[in-house]
Amino acid sequence: MQSILVSSEVGTLKRLLIHSPDSGLGKVVPSKAQDWLFEDIVHLDTMRKDEYDYYVKILLYFLDPGKIKGKLAAIDADPKRSFYKPDHPEYFNSDNVIEFQKLLADILDNEQVKTKLIAAICAVEHEWYTTQNELGELSSVELAKTLISGTTPSGEMLFAPVPNFIFTRDIGITINDHFLLNKPAKQARTREALLAQYIFYTHPVFADLRGKIIELPDNELYFLLPDNEKNYNKTTLEGGDVMIVAPNHLVIGVSERTTVFAAQQAIKILFEKKVVDKITVVKIPFKRDYMHLDTVCTQVRKNVWVVLGSLLKQGSHGEDQIDPTMSGLIPPKLDDDVKIVQFFKDETATRELGSLEELLIQISVEDLGCPPEEVKFIYSGNNEFPYGAREQWTDSCNLLALKEGVVIGYDRNDKTLEAFRQQGFRIIRAADLLQEFEQGITSPETLTDTFIMLPSAELSRARGGSHCMSMPILRS
């Protein structure tokens, strides 16, 4: 069986990469929160113990139950959370729920890799030459923690933290049996991308990817362009804008974080390598609240999507108070329209689609074989004003499918949860579901049409949901 293969957004999840909130998140200060791409400062202990740990436990029960089944009481009784710490002997150490920090520590055991990576990190962080020698004296485990958190074992804050590392989706994306290494749009994520590059090229877990890792080239003319042309001619692409919706079909969002030029480069390379046959580019509004494509829509079942209703149909804005007969008198909003173009391997002709609704129906019907009348949309905020926009901001549309019809997302989006109930989904807290698993009342194998609620008071401050917090590398 292949160890790296993703051809769907809803196939049963078998392996993924995560990164638990590290100490760097607890060092984000208000004056730097925006620069480090956070909307707020978080309470780290609450985020870890009361929220993210439930995410890990649910993932383990679905992907590697032997690590957790029958052990939940003992795990929860440990105030030190040893089970969740990659450098602790009692760490869960799963081959299916894989922690980035553990992978980084593994590759740092190789002295050549360690030397190169320290030099590279010190270069991008503008550190002194002597710092390289100091870092070289650290053990692999301590160095891994330092390179991620930015803080040395002695407590010195050497680098800025990389708090967005918990959003592993943005670092890279598995496309069938290939892997696309992404290029972040913001300087704050440069160190993440560099760490990921070394991990994917050198760690044995990714041996099957040798020769199948794709990196997008920079625009060689970028530095010659006038400033007003630079934004859309640079190569930036993040995983939240990339969805493999069927073995033959990839969707790429052009957004605040992913440029047209990067999408163009991805199309060229993926078609040359015959990775997919069809690529759809979706331009969404360039807004912070629509940061990536997966912040406005994700897939729940082959025929079910959760979406922000105001973007679904061209010109359909539930919040507008102007009569449609008068709407033509309103000046157009810059970059507010959704534009969709499809490209096909070995064909020069392209196809334009009129709306996001048309695209999602096409995927369900043409790519996944669903009857047209069975395609359904579940709306953020139940499509009620002002809850659609409010709940999209707290990631109502950013759901991770653990298997078809079983998703995990935040507990705070009440109207969206009500919309799921109306479509026949069971809504259950992660803690309650874990107890049902432990008691044998139900199991991941038998679970159907379920929304698992993850506690999210602190996680939602970081502007990313369960889809963002996952990097699937194997789905059935």
C-alpha cells in the first residue's frame, strides 16, 4: 500500500501531519500579532489542554486507535500532558498522526542536515555567525524546539515565533502521489517553509516522494517589474487554496495569499508531470476574512458542501439591502466577484464557470458521480444575516472530513451547526464522542453523518479551523 496518496477531500483519512501549539504561541504580543498573522493573543494552556488535545485524541481514535483506546482516563489524568509532548517517553508517537516537531528532531540527528539547516535558518533570520555554533551544540530534540518556537532551552528568545505552524495545511499539499511544497505569502511564515523543505526532502517517512516533490519557481523578472505589478507576478501559494477534489481534478484558489502567477506555474508543472487532467482556478475576494479558499468552502460528503452563501452565486449577497432592480446603480466593488476558469491537460481551450455553485455541483456530478438533485449546500450561519459572515470569520466553513460525512469543526458556530442538524447530521461534542468510543457505544467505523464539535474559544482567535490544522498525506 502507498504511504503517500491523496485523491479526495472526503475519502477516509489514514495519515496526516499536525503541529501542536508550541511555546511560541504564548509569546505573541499585541504589537506583533498582526505581523505574525494572528488576530489576537491566546491563552496557551487553554488552547492546548482544553481544545487542541481533543483534536489530537479524535484524530488518534480515527487513524491510530491502538494509541488511545482504553487509555483515555489515564491520559486525561496526567497534569503534565506527557502523552502530547514529542520529547517525552510517554509521547503517543503515531505513524499516522505525525507531529512536525518529531520529524524535525529526527532529521537533525543527521549532522550534515543539521549543519545546513542551522546555516539556512540563521541566514533568513539575520543571526550572527556565532549563533550557528551555539545552535550546533544543542541536542536534536532541543534544537527542533528552538527552531520552531524561536526560544532556546535557556529561555532566550532568539527568533520570532512561528505561531501559524499549527496550520500545517498551508505548508504543502499532497496531490495524488505527488507533493506540492508551498511558498508562503508572508515573511512571518518563511521559517516554516524552510523547515518543511528539509523535512520532506530528507525524512524517511517521505521516501515515496523522491522525484515527486514539486517546488514552484520564482518569477525571474520579478525584480525588474514596477511596484504596481509585483503583487500578482510573484510566486506565493498556500495549501489552504489547494484542494484535490477528485483524482483527475485539482482546485486552486487565487486569494489574499495565492497569486495568479503561482497558479499559472502550478498548472504548467502539474500538467507536464501528468499529475491531474483538470485544474480549476477560483479567484475569491482579496480580503483578510477570505484568506484562503478553504475559509469559504469545504467538502463534507461527495454531494454535500459547507459554503459562505454570499459567495455562492454571482451577485447573490444576502446582506444587501438594495432592491435588485436598483443594484445596477451601485458602483462595482473592487475584487468582490468570484471568477472561475478551468484548464485541461493537452488542451488550449479553457472553460469559464459562472459561479462557485456551478463549480461545486459540477465536481459532485461530473467528477464524483452524484445525481444533480442530490447535491446540497450547508450555509455558514444558516445563511442568516449577520451570522453568515460572523461564523465564517470563526471558521464555520473550514471543516476537516475524517471520512465521508464525518467532519470536525469548531463548537462556537451555532447557526451553522443548526444548518447541519437540519440536513440530518448528528452534532456531538468531541469529549462526549470520545466517551462513547471508550464505552463501546459507537466507533469511528460505524459513525455516519456527524459533526464533531471541537472546543474553540482560543483556537478560533488564530484564524484557522480544523481543515487548516491538518496536512493529509494518505486517504483511502
